[in-house]
Amino acid sequence: MKQRINRLIRCGFMNRRGAEDAEGKRVGKEPEEGLNRLTEAVIGAAIEVHRVLGPGLLEAFYEEALCIELGARGTPFQRQVPVGVLYRGVVLGDARLDLLVNSRLVVELKATERYAPVHLAQVLSYLKATELTLGLLINFNVVSLRHGIRRVVRTSTVPSNFPSAPSAPLRFVSDDSTPEGSGA
């Protein structure tokens, strides 16, 4: 499987220079090599899930299958991780990451006909909230999964003119703690 992923990268279908920042521009700085190996492991697992299930199912089925595949491969992950949405220090509620792999990689799954700008904004918001730098946006509703994978790299800031940039800061909040000043 790793040979297939490396071949896809060499052929340009999934290249490391293909990461995008909030403005959709190519990013010059790449995440560390260990994080890239982690993304390759997740992509390999996603390719296997897509090979077995194919396109056309609901997102929940792909999420369950990907969790089974990651577990079988010994890749540590958390599922449906809460991310607190803050407004002026008050927790409004929780958004949920589909997967947080090895506490370092945000993975957002989709089963849609095509990506919408809000999908990229969602991953960028999660990256900002968790203060992580790399995410994968994986759409399983494609004939070939290589067309459904986008690497998203968070740059130091999200530009203010980005249409879906959150107006209030988001912060990662674990289930057993509340942020300071939240009043909760």
C-alpha cells in the first residue's frame, strides 16, 4: 500500500506541494516528516476503505470503516473529538472533529458530490482551534479516491478577508476541562 501511495505522490496526484493555505495558494513550508508519514498511513487506510466499499455510501459508514482500518493498522486515533467554540471567552458549544490521529492530524471526512468552500473553511477552523498545522479532507464519494483527498496546512494566520474565517476565536476544549474565563 505504501508503494501505491508513493507512486501517487510521484505521479503528482497527491504531492506534498499540493497543500493549500486559507487563500487556496500553495504553501511553501511543509510540516515535519513524521507528520507526513502519519498522513501517508491515514491515506493508505482510506484508500483501502474506498477500495472495499467504493463510493455512494453515507459518511458515517466510511468513518466507521476507517476507524476499523486504522485500529487494525495500529494507528492511534480519537473519534468525534469535541472542539469548543468560544465567543468572548464563553463556550457556545462543541464542534466535532471526525478524527484526530495521533493527537497531531485532523481528518475530516465527507461523502459529497464535490467539495464546497465551507469544507475547507471547516478544516481550517479545526486546525486553528486545535493549534495543529495539518489536516486531511477526504471525500469518499469519488470514483478514484486520489481525487477526493486534500491536504490542508494552517499558516500562522487566516486572512481576515477569507469568507468563512471565524469572527471569534475557537479553542480546543477537552471533555474534562473548561477554558479559563469561560464562566462554565
